[in-house]
Amino acid sequence: MLQKWGSIAKIGYIDNIPAGMIQFRPLPEENVVRIDCIYVHNKPHWRKGMGKNLLFSLIEDMKKPQKWFGNQPAKALIVWTFPGHSEGQLPAKDFFVIYGFKQVAEIPSLLFYPLKECFIYQPVKKELPQYTPQPEDKGKVLIFCGPNKCPAAYPHFLKRMERYIREIDEKIPINYIDISKEPDMAKRRNVDYGDCIVNRKLIGAFVLDKQGFQNEVKNALSG
């Protein structure tokens, strides 16, 4: 990410200690900047304005000319939100809506913040590959990992998948597949980072929706 785009994150400090971060990347084909992660780690730092200050700092930066867009400002910031939050935290969607983000058409989890007057973001439609089950995946779990756009993803999402699956089945083999080292494993199945296959079934529910995730796992194991 750093080699491709240069600086793509901001870190917020409290008493000289790193307390929060916002990570982002340009989408040059759309002239927008996507927020990949905004995160304040320690509970004592929640609701102190750290996330707000990081977000506003990014907004001000993206109003200025950017090399990614031919020395033009970004047209908007966009963010995909997800369900689930810890007690005492604002849900991600509520946080962004409070500070001026708007829902994109009929996609509840996709929000945008216009930086160009009257700009309305419409995502570029991409045909998603269809999952291709493999016979050798029967009776096991595959969790696809590797370099990704969010540093919190492995400890907070992927390991949580493992924990929730273990609550249902203590013995089923769980294998982590690093797509940077075994790209063919992902390519043959048409999956990507963060995907979870259980007994040849691709789990669609997001892991922070524990009930939905575990229901899909149970259904996959019973098949």
C-alpha cells in the first residue's frame, strides 16, 4: 500500500501515545477516496473526539489537490460500514452519518461524503465472481488471510471467525490460507481475503453478526 500510494493513514496521539488511526486509499478511476479503517483501540479513549478529529483532518486534506487525481481534489470520501460494535462505542454507520455522510442509493452499508458541490456518488458496478466449491474442502474450514487493507482485520475478524466456529464444533480442522503465498487456493475457489468456507459452503454473513454467522456455519456443517 505504501509503495503504491504513499502515505495512506493518519495516527492520533493522546499524551504522546498512539491512540487512534484512520486508513484510506484513493480510487483514481472514480476520483474518490475510500476509508478502509477508522479505529480507536482503548476504551478510555472512546467518545473523546479522536475519531472525529481524524475524520475531519482527512476531509480537509482531500479538499486539496491530490497527485492521485491529476492534482485535483477528491470528489468524495466513501466508506463501507458493517454491523456490530462494542458496548460504549457508536455503531460505524451512526458515526459517519452524524458527521455528514449520506447513504448511497439503495445500499445501506455504503456511505459517501461529497467534497464537490452537488456530487452524488455512484459505485462502479463490477461483476463478482461466483464461488466455486472444491471437493477437498469437505469436512474442514478454510479462512483466507494475508496482506490486506485493515490492520485490525486478522485479530478482530478472522480470529473471531475461528472462535465462533469452535463454539459450534471443537474438532473440525480450521486452516488459514495466506493468499499472498498460495494465490491459487483463492483463485480456484473465486474467493478473497476474509472469506470463510465451511464444509464446501461460503459463509456470507459478516462475523460481527454473531448469530447470523453461526447460523450459516451450522447450516453448512449439517449439509
